[in-house]
Amino acid sequence: MMFATRLSAEGQEILRLAFPALGALVAEPLYVLADTAVVGHLGTGPLGGLGVASAALLFGYGLCIFLAYGTTASVARLTGANEHRRAADQAIQGLWLALAIGLSLAAVGIPLADSIVGALGAEGDVAEHATTYLEISLLGAPGMLLMLAGTGYLRGLKDNMRPLRVAVGTAVLNLVLELVLIVGLGLGIGASAAATVVAQWTGATCYLTWIGRDVKAQRSPLRPRPAAIGRMLSVSSQLLVRNLSLTGMFLVGTSVATRIGRVEVAAHQVAFQVWIATALTMDALAVAAQAMVGERLGAGCALAARRIGRRIIFWSVGMGMVLAPILLVARSGVAGIFSDDPDVVALASFLLMHVGLMAPLGGATFALDGILIGAGDQAFIARGMAVAATATVLAMVAIRLADLGIGWLWAAIWLSTILRSSIFIARFNGTRWQVVGADR
């Protein structure tokens, strides 16, 4: 049988998918990391403003990650079942949906930027910088969401090289523009946002070109089909709940940090962005899981899907154990990259200790998430994430009401990771996620 292969061959396939995914995932947060590093040297106010605006953007884009994850899982299943024309049509409808959502985000978000920043607790110059960054960044929302949909389609085809080229190319473009506009020309935080917008639309153009060629080869129509888009939204509603739970939890965390103090929110921004970069690094194996598990289940081979899942969990924990000591040793130096303020550097260094210690458990959590997404088990993922996020948000609110410090806020983030990993491993140990066939 095609998929009754040796584990060593499956391991090679995991690596073949994970390595380019790793490059792409590491490159993606460089958008914000480059912003953080460059803007941080403009002062604590701009850095805090960047943290607030980035949290709002993360919330909006995080809700839309189903454009990538849902597309990867469905395209992988259809490919495993030899339904290639349906897979191409899935890409087209996903792009139309991404464009519609992106335009809506920009149209609603730009006029409400002041209110959004205020709701997150920003005041004074922090609020001013956050509003500027958010208003300009939202011009790139349609491009960003087109990139998400395009990435999901190519990953479902197990083509991770083209997303890697886009991610690296746009990250480099963003950094070059940042240095020219801010360091060279002396412009402010708005130039940082503009550089990211240009990079996002450049990446979107690449995906539109590539997918257009694939769709033409399959002779799929380019027009939007409202019925198909409606079905896609229905199927993705569970992933939307997952994303809302996850991003909402992070948004509350930033809001709590903002209300603790200026130094605290700046340090939280540094630690949180490093944590996101670390998570995305380990998420490379989860990306491989989405495509491989979906393809195996689409082809009717549930045992191979479980075998792959076990290996990916083991490797993800191992990757976390490698990253942990690196982060613990380098945390002070890493914090110094993002700020000249000694108070911010000292506090960020402390918070980065949490990031390092959390890495192995995070690896297991991300792997399990990818496996269940690849299996199309969105309903369970949504329920599990809602439980974990509710408990975490309640803990964060209690921390704020008790007037506790930023370290306790990161204890709440620990709680989230522990709950998610426990819930997902219980699901993986059962068999209800192993549904086979082209459609779940």
C-alpha cells in the first residue's frame, strides 16, 4: 500500500516538510521582531505603542488563521483522495474569502484605531504611537490574509519551499525598508508599519501568481461561489472559536500588562514576541503534521496517521528541550537587542526565563494542535481551547484585581499551556479523531 511505509521513510518526509516550514515560520515573526528591534531604540513610548498595536493586529490576524490551517487540512485530505480539482477550487474560494475579510478588517479597524488602543489601556504617548502604527498596518490586512490562504493551499500540497521563499524574501524586504526609513531617514513608528505593509502585499502578489497557474492547470473557475464560501465558513467556525480563544487570551494579557505600567508592557512586548518566535519555530513540525496526517486520513490509512503523530510529538518535545537552555543562557543579551532602557532590559530578561522553561511543554502542545487540525478535528479543538482560555483569562483578571506583578501574568500563560497540552493528549490517545476519507 502506498502509505504502508517504514517509519524511517516517514521520518524523512517529516523532515523534508518541516525544514522549509521552519524557515518560513522563523521568518514570519521577523516582521514584528524587526519592528521591535528598530522601534525599541526610538524610546520606551514607541516600543510600548508597538506592543499595544501588535496585540490588536495579532488578535485580528489570529482569528483568521483558519484561512491557512483549514485550507491545509482540507487540501491535504482531497489530495490524498486524488481529488485535485476540488483542491484547486478550495484555494480559489479561500482567496476570495481572505480578500473579503481583509478589506472588512481595514474598513472597520482604521476608523476605530483610537478606540481599540484605548480599550487596551494605552494612554499618553504610548496610545499615540499605537494608533499611528495600527492605522497604517491595517492597510496591509488584505495582503496578509491572502498570504495566509495561499500558504494553507501550498502546505496542503506538501509544498513548503515556495512559502519559505516568500517568508524569507518579504522579511528581508521589511527589514531593509525599516533600516532605510527609520535609521537612514530618521522617520518614526509610522514608517515601520508602512514597511510591513509593502512586504505583505509583495508576498500576496507571489501567492496569487502561483495559485493562478495551478488553478489554470486544473481548469477550475476563478469566480467566487457564495455557496462554497459559506460551507468553508461553516467548517471553519470551530477553528474560529479556537483562534478567538487563543488570541483573546493573549489580548487580555497585553491589556493587563499595559495597566501594570510602561516598563512592564514594554518588557512584556519583548518577551511575548520572543515567545511567539520560539513557538513558531517549534510549530514547523506541527505544519508537517497537518499535511501528513490529513493526507494519510484522506487515503484511508489511520494507523499511519497515528504513527506520524507520535513521532512528531516526540520530536517537538526534543526541539523544546534544545531551545530551553539556549534561551535561558542568552536571555539578557536577547533583551538588550530590543531596548536601551535598563529597566526594560532587566524585566524582559526575567520574563524570558519563563519563555525558556516553557519550551518543552509548548513543543508537545503545538504538535498535538497540528495533528488534530490535520485530522479535521476542529470541533474538539474549539472546545478544548475555550476551556483553557476561559481559565487563563479568569486567572489574568484575578491577577490584575489583586494588583500582582508581571511575573504572575506569565504564571497565567503557564496555566494555559498546561491545560491545552493535557486536553489534547487525552484526545490523541483515543481514536475519535481518526476519521478517514476525502471529507470528514
